Amino acid sequence: MRRRDFLRATLGAAALAGLPRLSRAADDAFVVPMDGTQPQPLRAYGLVYRALRAGGSADWILEHRGGTFLVRHAPALEEALALGIWTESPGEAGPRIEAAVASGAAAVARLDVAPRIAVYVPGYAAPWDDAVRLALEFAGIPYRTIWDPELLSDGLAEIDWLHLHHEDFTGQYGKYGAAVRASDWYRQALALDRENAAAAGFAGVAELKAAVAATIRVWVERGGFLFGMCAATETFDLALAGDGLAYEGTLAFTGFRREEAPVGPFSSIDGHRVNTPGRRALDAVELFRFAPGPDPVAAMLTQNHASRFPDWYGLTTSFRPETLRADTKILATCGGGGLAKYVHGERGEGSFTFLGGHDPEDAQHAVGDPPTDLARHPRSPGYRLILNNVLFPAAEREEKRT
């Protein structure tokens, strides 16, 4: 059974079985609302993840109060109180949840297993932060890091969820200007990637990165969950397409053309073209809503307390709709609705989700800027999109790939 069909069946069964359970929940159960009443939604994701990892379980009440959680793990309640996470009793919140589910306005997704998480990150100290690592660390969700040598040596075998961010899979090192190319970190990155390419028997860095991208694509097809942001969203498919632009092997995009200039956009995919005189001004992200019964995956990925919030730049900020494959679903737009910001699709037994831009709370983030302090943005709607993706695989209860 494909994952989308399995999740739909799981949602239907959990919704029907969950109605009496919510109003007569066990003593270890509590409700975590995720709407405007929740002061710590980012930390709440970590609370749920740790409860799952410790052997507890949770229900994700999709399209109810921003994606409310019903958690069953007694120690997690004490932790929630210590972290300032607002909770409610099932007796208090249960009737409203039951009514929403019974009417079809909400659905219940059971979360059972904490996914094993990795972030693709170089061994050198790159002069930029990674929004996903910031989100994971703020929420208290453990992860490991992985880079080319380990990844190419079956390093993804024990990983369920992988994040790609600022990396350039075309081998052009971000297409930066002369000032960046002269910096120490850039020279170190160039030397390390060349060493890795030579050690693995590749002619150059572009060939190495193409092999990494192909390895990740196979991992996705076998059941992996891939989440990308910033330049990785665009350059990953450029690497898969190759010099001949063979679009049948890409994940999200098709019909794009490469940009050959040494500085600027990588391709025609990005709609904001940040490193050009034609840079498009930012406006707002418009998040779509999806009925959780017919489309549970899209509903999980878009749970939020806000549906419209400020946009942010990245080397790849947005995606031109005409470059999206027909089976790539748009989850959010920007550019007055004319550009895609957040997209999702399935490949084989796995899936990918791409979110444009670099840091949801730093619209103009530049190389060398200090990392965002999420303690100042505990209710960030953009960072919530990241953490939706982290919990999404917890609803996957099929036999894991071997």
C-alpha cells in the first residue's frame, strides 16, 4: 500500500476510534492546543517528538486549533509545564475535538514512532546558519549530521528524514561574487570537496555532487522523507537533470533552463532572482489549507496558527509554477500568489518537501550574519512549517524499508 493511501486509511480508523477515547482519555493524556492560545508552539513539536521517543503516543488533530496534539505520556506533562507550553485536559478540550472530527472539519492522525533525523552538513564551519538545525535545537529534537563520504557509503540506511539546505549540488559553490570566493571558509570548502571527490574516484566536484544527489533520490524512492530549503531545493534537481537536462529524473521541477553566469541564479526555477538587478521585492507567504480526510499529507504539512505571514529571501527564494512537475503540489505561494513557496511530492515509496528561502525570521539573511535566536520568535509560522515536516514521518507505520 502506498503511503498516501495508508495515511488516509489510518486517519479514517483513528478518527472513528478516537471519538470516545478523547472524552474518556487515560490519566497520562493531555491536550496541546496549537492556535493563538499557544505561547510555545515550536517547543511543543519537540515535546511530542520526545514523548514518542520515550514510548508514548500522540494524536495530531488536523485542522483543529492550528493542529492540536493529544499526547499520551505522563512525564511529558511535567515537561510541558516546565517549558511554558500551554496544555488542557481531555475533559476540557475533548468535546470540541470530537465535534470537529464528527463534522468532518478535522481528522485524527496517530503518531507512533519518532523518526530518525539527519542533516546534510559539511565538516567545515560554514559562515551561515541552517534554519532546520536552529528549529531542531530549539525544539529539543535530536539529530545527526552526514556529509558526502558517509552518505555515499550507505550512511542513509538508518535515517528516516533528511534535510538539505544551503548546499550547491551543481559544484559551482553557490555562484558567489569575488569577495566571498576570496574568503578562507570558501577556500577550505573548495579544498575539502575536491579531496572528497578525488578520494571517491570522481573527476571533479560536480560529478561528486551528482552522485550524492542520485544516492539521495534512490533513498527517497525506497521510503525516505526529504526536506530541502534555500539553494538545495533548486540545485538538487539541476544535478539530477545533468548537463543534458534529463527532466525525467528530477523530483520537483521540469522544463527549466540553466543560468550560465558565474554569479546569480542557478536556473529559471527561482522567481525572486536575488543576486540580479531584477531582484523581486518580498511580500507575504500565503499558506493553503487542505481537507484532512481527502489529503492528510498536505494537511499535516500545513498546520499552523497563521495562514499569511512575511516572506523571506534565500539563494533560491521561490519557484516559478511553470517549472513545477505536474505531480508537484503547491502548499503555499508568495509573490502575490504568482509564485510557489512551499511544495510537496511523492517519489516511489518516499516523498520530498521543498521550502524556498533561507531563514523564516531573517528576511535578508546574508553570509556571516549571526544565527536567529528562536527564543525571540517562539511562535514563528515559518519555523512551524519546518517542524511539521519533522513530525510528518511519525504517522508512517508501514514496514520500514530494508
